[in-house]
Amino acid sequence: WNGESYGVFWNDSREAGTCYGNRQNIYYAQVNNLGEKVLGDIKLQKADTGYSQLESVVWDDNNYAITYRGSVVSAYLAKMNKDGDALYADIPINTVGFGGGTQISWNGKNYFIAWGDGRDRTPDTFYNTEIYFTKFDTDGNKLIPETRVTYQNDPSNENTKIMFLHSKIGLAWKETKQDRPAIYFGSAPID
């Protein structure tokens, strides 16, 4: 909801001619409070990243910020206004490793993005995924390094969106240790 209408985003394979495959794009439509489509279907215009899998969207009081996977290993940030104009796209979120399951949050000033990352895998921990996060300004500039949150050798870390309370950020995630999933929470001050 952007204060006037709903922004609806989805993955779409219409250009591939099939409902599956590696030629997905991200589309946007605007729906009013009566449920009527008033704008759309508008494709997110981006450079040639090929495959794009929508992962999360947040309204920042002015525009939509979108995270997506552009391949098996790369995650990206884009920004679109409510009229469907891409303001930027293909801003890399992760510089190394696997950037999947990105979740974007907005604290009124910056974007915070958390994701599962396979950069710390070894031959013995091939399926291990650790949680990382970073922070961007509204112009798409990365403000802090990619920061590791979890440290464990068992597979399958999955994260939630980063939440905000006063001067702290909080993040919950699922960790599977010895085939037993459990939910964890951590918080830290916002710098």
C-alpha cells in the first residue's frame, strides 16, 4: 500500500512463452482500494541480468524498493516509482557467494537487506547457508560491508525481514542443527 493504491509485484515468464524456465521478469500493477487494476502490467526495466526472481518489496514513503535474484548466485536491488518507472536496477547486494532469500526493510531513512549466503561453505558443509545483511541509502549506495550474522556448520539458515525498534535492529532466522530446526533472534544497535 502506497497511501493511495496497492502495488502488486510478481514473477512472469510471458516472454519465454512458457510458465517456467530462466526467462522470468518482474512485473508491477497498481490496484485501487476497490480492487480495480488502474495501471499495469509494467515490466521492471533492468540491464541484462537475465533471469530475475522477485524476492521482496518495500514502500519507502516515495517509491518501491525491490530485491531479486538475477542468477543462482547474485542478488540485486532496484527502485521503481508508483507509475512503474524504474529509477535504478541491478545494484549488486552481495559481491561474493550466494545471495538468495533477500528480505528488504525500510527504517524511514535507509534500506536494510538480509539474505542467506553460501560463501562460507566448505566441502564438508556444502549445503550450509549463513545469514548476512547490509544497508543501502535510497540512491542505491551500499553504506556498510556485507555483515555475517550467523555462525554454524549445519545447513539451512532462513531469515526474516529486519525489524526496527527505537535505536535497534532485530532479525529472526531458522537454523537447523543436527536435523532439528529452531528459531533464533538477534538484535544490535543501529549505527
